Amino acid sequence: MNHHLTTRERLHLILNYSSVKDKTAAWVFSWIMTLLVLANVAAVILESVPAIEQQGRHAFAWFDALSVCFFGVEYLLRVWTAAENHKSKKPSATGRRLHYIFGFHGLIDLIAILPFFLQSLLPGLDLRVLRVIRILRILKLSHYSTALEDLIASIYAERDSFMSALYLLALSILIASCLMYYAEHRLQPAQFGTIPDAMWWAIVTITTVGYGDAVPVSAYGKLIGAATALSGILTVALLTGIVASAFATRVRRQEIEFTTEVEVLIKDGHMTAKEKRTIEHLRKEFGITEDHARAVIRQVIEEASAKKQPS
């Protein structure tokens, strides 16, 4: 029995680039959104140049207004179609909509249109603040790439280790800044006159940036600086290692889940057109490359065929 999709269901699939029947519409919409977001980012960058901003002020204003209309309609459609998001744990349509509104993507979509209304409601607000908010529209591209979500989810999964590493980093900054303050504040009151001033030096040293605007001159200061630089290598490397390991673990887990789903779908060793579409949807959902997906499918089919052969 064929299931005819409702308008809301179809729009939900198109907006989330997961439609099979309307694959062309989903592809066109995703590219329009991508180009519009990139054009908005380019506009914000060009507006920061006084000569260009003065000449194209009206064009920029019209483009921003049209973009807000487009993003606003998209936001309302996403709120309406969020009721069809059956992956959400919320049982009711209202709960699913609220889950989207207060979720990561919902807040990003709201931020995309918020500056326009802030400028209208608060005309005295600094335009530079609005430009900074508008540049965040680039985060809307996360609808079509799970990289940012995967990174956040990976860090959250290893939050205990990550927080422990952050604690060590903060402890290193505090100890280094206090020691440097007592070693250098008399010799360099402008750079190390207070512990907060010394914290700036500790942060740029521990993170191995080293701007060179504040440099210890005493023997004790140089010794503290050397120890701080070495501790920075260890703590920053620890943070980087935790994030990289967590990200790799998540990718591997997604590959295992995808393989398991494929094994369930084609356990008989044959793949129908419907199963092929389902696997393609799973591939996009788990962020698996086409080459890897083909390799998994081939392996599953070979294993299923081998089981059928008499021993």
C-alpha cells in the first residue's frame, strides 16, 4: 500500500535535504540557501569597507530585506514542518516544534533574521554589533553538513575529560600569571602591573601564540616564561587530543551503526529499489561517503551470499 505524502511531510523532507521523491527540489533548495548565505556573508564583509558601504548602502539594505524575507519564510516553514520530525523524542507535534525552536538549528535560524528587526526596533543600536550578528548566518549551512553538530556531540560525549583538561589549562594560566606578576610587576608595571595584565601574557604564552607585546626581562621571569611555554604545549596538546579522539570515535560509531542498518536491510543478499533509497537516506544521515557506503554494501552482500552457500 503506497503512502501518499502530505504537503507538510514533503516540505519537511525538502527542507532537510532528505527527500527521495523530490530529490531535485531538495537539491535546488539547498543550493539556493547555500548561495544566499554566502552572499550575505560577502555583503557583511563588503559593508565594513567605508567606500563600498557608502556607494551601495541602498543596495545592501534591499538585499538584507529580501534575505530576511526568505529566511523568515523558511524559519516559519521549518517550525510548521517540525511536527513531522519523527526522530525527535517528543511525542506531540507541539513538543517537536518547541524542540526545533529552542534547539541548535532553530536558534541559528532565528539569529539569521533577528538583526533586521533589532535595527527596526532599536534604531540607536550600533550597526557594528548587527554586522557581527549577521555574519552568524553562515551557521545556517550546518543544516546541510553535520560537521559542526558532530564536533559538538563529540565534545559533549567526552565532556568529563574535556572539562578536566580545561581545568588544567585554567590552573596553568592562573599560576603562571600570579608568578609572573610577582616577578615582573616592579620592572614592567605597564605590562605586568596587575594579575589580570599578567593573565593576558599567560594566555598567549600557554596557547603558543606569543605576540611579543609583553616579554619577561628578569631571570626569574624568564624561568617562569620557559616553564609556562612548556606547560602550554602539554595542556593544549591534551585538549586537542581529547577532541580529535572523541571526533574519531563518533565517526567510527556512525560507520558501525550504518553497517548494522545495511545488514538488517539486505540480510537476504539482495537489494531492492526501496532498500537502495533507504540506504542512501541513511548514508546522508550518518555522513558516510559514497565510496565507503558502496564498500559496506558489497561486503554485506558477499557475506550474505557466503552464508547461503552449502558448507
